[in-house]
Amino acid sequence: MPRFYCPPPLPNTDMFALPENAAHHAIRVLRLREGDSVQIFDGQGGERHGFIERIAGKQVTIGRIRHVDRNLESPLPLLLAQSLTSSEKMDWIIQKATELGATEIQPLDTERSVAKLSAERAERRLEHWKQVIISACEQCGRNRMPEIHAPMDIMGWLKKMRTAECGKFILLPDGATSLHEQPRPENAAALLIGPEGGFSEAEAKAALLAGFSQIRLGARILRTETAAIAGLATLQTLWGDFS
């Protein structure tokens, strides 16, 4: 059933007009017709099912709307702290992190990050990433969108994380232990992934001071995008909803 994001709150009415972008996608891309069933969600947990009652020009009206109580969220809240990488790779990581159930995504500016964003570019990228998340939620069925934060300098973020009460893990090629040797996080888990060139010595030390445990994923060195996805999948397998 086609799914469309609609800004919250979802209507408590029997009839509803899709937002302009969703209507365009329904008509021009998916080629939907009157009578087709659809889903709408607001990214905050709400979901409605209905049918296309009328297509008039660029407007699509949904009718016979009913609420559906469906929760696809993992029992383990997951924060992915991802060092900035090239735009294409970053989009891919954010898309897959959404599919894998991340609840928060924090882009980080590190010493060896390939991408360096000015304040203006960072604002534009943040809006773009939100659209990537919306599309991923439409595809994977999530009704709650992960929160993506504005890019931060890693040192400032690590200072803030010193008081965070969650399981904190940094992936390093020479990490001391594997994830399955760690105790189950009590509240949530934060996964810190480095850039293409790896963390600097100062960044790695700052992470340890902030309470991050050095973790390895096997004997091979993984690319930053592979490490993020493998790490999230391992966390979900151990303590989330993959088990």
C-alpha cells in the first residue's frame, strides 16, 4: 500500500487532501487512481489508512480514513553519531540508519572529515537529510521519524556526551572488545563512527574520556558507511528487535 508523509498532526476527519508534494508523487510517479488504497503518517507515531476518493487537477482527496495502531520501533533507542562524509555516502548512511531503526542521527565534523560544511551549507544539508529520512520511512513502514540534528564539532559533542546515561560505543580497528562482550545498555545506545581517514588520536582519547567503550567489528577494517550499518545491525541483533 503506498505510504505518504503528511506534516503533523494527522486529521481526525473522514476526508483529507494530500499535501502538494505527496499528491504529485501519487499522481505523476505512482500513477494512482480513484479507489486505490493508501496510508498516511505524520512521523510522530500516527498512521491512517484510506482510499483515494477524488483526483482533481493537482489535488488528491483521501476518504474513508481510519486510524491504525501500528508500532515498528525497536525497544532499544539508538543514536548514530556519524562523522561527515561525502554527500552521496552520507545520504546512504542516513537512509539505511532509518531503515535499521535509529532514533537519532548526529552528523559530526571531525579532523579528517572529507566534507566540510559552512553554516549555510549545513542548514541546506540538514533539510535535505530530513527529506531522505521521510522517503526512508515511507519505504520501510516506520511511523516515527528519527531526529536528525545539525552537524556539530566532535569535541563539543563528546563533551556534552560525558553526562549521557546510555551505552556508549566507538568503533575502532584496534578496539579492545566486541559488542557481544558488552553488558546490555540500560536506557539507550550511542554508536560513534569515524570518517574515511579514521579518528585522530585526540578525538579517540576524548571519546574514551566521555565514557565510550572501544569496540571492533571483526578483524577487517570497514569503510565508514559499512561500519555504521554493520554496527547498527549488530546492536539491533543483540538488544533490539532483530533477535
